[in-house]
Amino acid sequence: MSEQRLSGKCAIVTGGATGIGYGIAQRFIAEGAQVIISDIDEQGGTKAAQQLGDNCRFMRHDVSLPADWEPVFALANELFSGLDIMVNVAGVTLMGTIEDLDVETWDKTMAINLRSCFLGCQGAIKLMKRSGGGSIINMASVSAFKPQAELVAYNASKAAVDMMTKSVALHCARSGYGINVNSINPGVIQTDMLKKVISQVEDGEALMDSYKAMHPIGRIGEPADIAAMAVYLASSEASFITGSAFTVDGALGIN
């Protein structure tokens, strides 16, 4: 077996009950890391942690609430005496154009997709700078730069995650913290979130077919595709990379 790339490292992965978050946690553990997964879905998160084994702990967590972050970071400090990797995955895709989206849906999207990354970065930096460094990975999206009329809130939130990531990276670099901060732009990925998006329209099958057709590579993505990039960014191999956005999308973004 090849050397584990994250041996001895400790990580927090939000949205870890299913989908991309679960896939990243699974791959991190396979690479030697210990992982705390968090999710608002307590039943799903508990089951996920059981499936992931002894190197995983679960905590129920509403990523949009500042108070909910405190016990997550406290647990990391208790278990690991610090933190090496922070992956902000938790998110929501709520559909609507500028004419039909209500302000409550806009605010919910911003709270879950953007405020959560702000809070995750802020708390992770406090732990990481004490131990001399780490890696923060924010989950943006191809939607950060490829607009769709019916995704006005989602487009805006993910574009903001992309730019916020660069600002945080610049701050950490200039401060000499040794913390690398990057984002990943997935294409359409086969997850429970995708199923929720499909359920919001009348002809879900047609929407899924259109998503598949948007990817020149000939398929939509799997969580493992994103997890592979996350492992690289969290490893020592990416020590000279910060403030960058990595698009993993089967060429969707250039189609």
C-alpha cells in the first residue's frame, strides 16, 4: 500500500452526512486522517460516522449559526489539540430567478452557503495559527462563474465564496500563518442535494438529462472526483498553493 498522504492529520468536514462531504471524509480517513464530520441531519450524520469507523466523530451542526460552531471547534481542540484541515462543504441549492425568488430564500442561501464558510474560516484560523499552519478548503461551484437564470441566489453565494477564499488566503499568507486557503468548483455531482434540486421542478428527468448533456466528458461527477482534489489540497504536495480555485467539472465550465 502506498504511503498515506494525510497520516497524522486531523480535519473537520461540514455537510459530512452525505454527498461530497461524506466522500471527502471517507477519502481523508483512507489517507490516514482523523475526521470530525458535522451536519444538520443528526440521524444521517450519526449513521455516516458509524460507517466511516473509529477515526470519525459526528456532531450535529447548523453551519449558519455562530453559536453552533463553538462546540465543533471545541471538540477538535479536545480530540486533536488543534486542527490541520478545515473543509467547508455544507450548502444548499434553492432555485429561483430574480423575479420569483423571495428574500427569505435569498437570506437562507447566503447564510448556509456563504456565512458558513466565513465562520468556518474564522474559527479554523484561530486553531491553525497556534500550531503553525494548515489547509482550508471551501466548496464553491462552477456556478461561481457560470450563471443560470434560475439560480440567482446560488450563483451569487458561490461567487462570493470564491472571492472570500482569495481574501482569506491573502490575509493568512501576509500574516505568516502557514495556512493555505483554496476553493473547489465542482460541476454537477451525484448527491442528495442534486436529488433535492431535481425535486423542485415539474420534469425532473428532463432536468437531469440536461445536466448530463452539459458535461462534455459524458457524465456528471461523483463525490470521489471532488474528494481526490480535496486530498491533494490538504496534503503537503499543495504547500505552495493558496488563493486558488480548482475546477473539477468534466469541462462543464467551458462548454
